[in-house]
Amino acid sequence: MIQAITGRLKLFCRDIRGNIAVTFALASIPVTMTVGAAVDYSFAERTKATLDSYADAAVLSAVNQSAKALTDTAAQTTALTQFNTQAATLKKGGVGTASVTVTTSGNVRTAVLKYTASVPTAIMGMVGMNNMNISGSSTAASASPTYIDFYLLLDNTPSMGVGATPADVTTMVNNTPDQCAFACHQLDISPNDYYGLAKKLGVTTRIDVVRSATQQLMDTATAAQVASSQFRMAIYDFGSSATNSGLNKIFNLSSSLSSAKTAATNIDLMTVPYQNYASDTDTNFDDVFPDMNNEISNPGDGSASTSPQKILFFVSDGVADAANISCSQPTNQGRDPQTNQTYTRCQEPLNVDLCTTIKNRGIKIAVLYTTYLALPTNNWYMTWIDPFNKGPYGPSVNSTIAANMQSCASPGFYFEVSPTDGIAQAMGALFQKVVQEAHITK
């Protein structure tokens, strides 16, 4: 019996199959702790994500438009109260410290929230780690609305009666005995003038598109406002009639954009009393720009409605046609057929110095150049305009007209509309560019 028992003991000692139980028992401790740590860490991360969302909401509440009426201190208190109120709803854990700093520089308000918190553990407590510490921060910045006054200067002189597209030009050329692409508004034979013909043929002229585009611009401005009366508009052209040409106010500067849209219906082509009136010298930038400069008061920094930035929004084909002025191009002698008065006629690209005078006051100029189309069937165009409107690759490429219009514009505020582009879309895009780049200047 003793020998049998001894033999059984020796077999038990030599048998290693039972060690798996011991090994598992020993290994289960770190495995359990690792899994528990992962569970606890995951819960802590979810808690942190929740607190981060509360922090984001709190700083945003300090920089949104409604909070702009509050002082920095008041906005800071409001944001901190909001965060603590939301954090108190946590089922487990709690905030240790939380602080909010709100600062305003110029028209930019910045809010920063920082917090610390602790989250109780479930498994890690077995090894003495009863809480996991977490921390986070959130920052938000928002610019106050930039207030801007827009002064729209719209060229409505006879050259803007040209067809808006090559197809419109072709229609006019094919239906006029002198192959004229311009829908001149000649009062002595109206409605049988070329303006009336264009209407009859359904031809769209440049001035038609400018009118529609100006109305659409008011809708764009209305939608872009983030504060009441953020944008104000004034509308000018070069005169309703060649007999009293010069800066003409269509709409006084006003924050009523709906009224500006209504007033824009009055934008139309300048009339002439008869053919070759004043030798067609109807586009005098040298007179209009100084008068426009006098219309615009000194600009502010845009931080408040009482200190708006000033933008001259100029839409034109960029060619001056005036009498008895200093000219960069060869001049010709013209004569009024009814008065016999003679004129030294100057046809030239826009004089950039006129723009520089305005920009030197801190007023920005946004230029929409409606490309001066080549008119190869028109002898007047080929003689007097083509020499400075034609580069080696055609109109507007290396064109002095285009170059001067771009030089007139403030950096980044130039847009050229080719015949296939939409003037309305271009005006809207240029407006958005101005608004996006507007900033406090002091």
C-alpha cells in the first residue's frame, strides 16, 4: 500500500498538465488589469469628448453676434456659467477647475476656455488608481461685422450700348445699314433709332446687363449681411443725357438695399439729342472721377456703422472719349453738325492717376472691366480704339485698356468680364471678394 501511494505521488509530481491552471491564474491578473484599464481609459476619453463639446459651445457663445453687445468680462462670465452648468450634468466625474478668458482686439473677439476634471475608475481602483485626471481647452474667434459703404459708379455712356455678347453684336451689325454694333439712343429719331431697333430685335446690350446685375447685387449684399445696416449703397452713372453729362446720382447712400434695388431700374443708356452731338465726346473720366472723389467722405476702419470703410465699385469698358483734355493718344478734330462747334476729341484708356488720387485717401476701388469688344467692321473703332485695345493675341491681351483698368483697382479687386461671362456673377464675386478681405485698418 505504501509503495502504491508513493508511486502515485511520483506520477503526480512528474505530470505537468495541471500547470496550465496555475499559469492562467497568474496571468489573469495583468490581463484583467489591462482590459480594465482600457475600459476605464475609454470611459475617460468619452467624458473628455463630452466636456470638449461643452467647452466649444461655451466659447462660441462668447463670440457670436448676440454676445458682441456684452463686454469682455460679461461674455467671459456667461461662457463660464454655461460650461459649468453643462458639466454638472455628467453622471460620473466632475470638473476640477475651469477658466475662460475673453479678449477683443480691433473687431476680433477671442475666447479661450481651459478645464481640468477627474473621472472615477471601475477596475483600476483595484490597484489604488481611483480616478483618472483629464484636461482640455477650446478656442473660438469671431470678427465683428465690417461696415462698408459701397459707391457704385456705372458707365452708361453710348459705348455701353454695344451688344452684350458676340451674338448680340452680330445681330446689330447684320440689321443696320452701316453695320453698327452700338444701340445708340438718339432722341431726334426715337423710337426708330438703333436703341429702339435693339429692343425690337431682342438684343441685350451691356447697359441692360449692368442694370440687372446691379439689382442682383443688392440681393447678394442683403444675404451677406450679418448685422443690421452693415452695408450701405449709393448708385451713380455718367448722366441720363449727353446734354448734361457728368456725375449723376441715381440713389443716395442708404442701408435700404431693397430701395437701392428698386432705384437700379433707372439705370439706362445715356441719350444723345442727335447723331454726332458734341462730336460724341460723352465719356469724360477727367470730370467724373474728381466729382466722385468729392462725393465720398473719409473712410473709417469698418469697426462700427459710424466708421465704415469706403469702396468705389467701378463698372466700365474703360475708354474715355472727351473733348479738349490732355490726351495720351492721337486726337482728331470733330464738329457738332448742328452748332458747328469744333472739338479736339480725345479717345484713350482710363487715366490711372484719377484712381490713385482716390486710393491715396484710403478708399479702395473695385473694378469690373466689361471687355471692350473688337469691332472690325466699324471704321471708327479700327482707327481710334483698336491701336490701344489690341495685343499680339487679340483684344484685351496686353491691351492698354485692360492694363489701366487693373491698375485703377486696389490689389485683388479687379475682375474682367469677357463676352461669355456673366456680369451679374462677376459683380457678385467681386462684392464677396471685397467683403471677405475687408479688415480693420488701424
